[in-house]
Amino acid sequence: MLRRLFKTGNSIVLSLPREVLDGLKLADGDEVNLELESEEHRLLVTKVEKPLTSVGVDEDFAGHLAEFIQEYRSALEELAQ
């Protein structure tokens, strides 16, 4: 997928098409981590997952929820379909 960089103010912008945003489950305002792989001339984009505690969820509850999701992930994914 070929993209063209463009200048906005003092920044150079790389826009991401909808299919990439959907594939990475990214939305406006999300944070991403950029990792430069210099030798391969690659840029790795990873979504930063915010911990539930950052939105006011009790830390103990968040831990139990994470354990539940890990244990029942396959069943939850089937239910989601």
C-alpha cells in the first residue's frame, strides 16, 4: 500500500487509510508507539492500550477482569461473532 507524505505546519504527516485504522482498531485520539527499524527502513506502529485504571476502574477489579478474559478468550471471541 503506497502512501504519500505531506507537510502540515512544521510536521510531515503520514495518513493512514480506513482499512489500516480498522485493522489496528485505531480511532481519532488514540495513542500509538512508533518504533524505527533503521536497517530495514521500517516503521512499526503499535496501538498503546490504556489500562482500565486510567479510566477509573478499580485496580483489583481490572486484574480479575484480565484473568477472566485470558481464561475464557476463545469462548468470548466465539460469542462476539
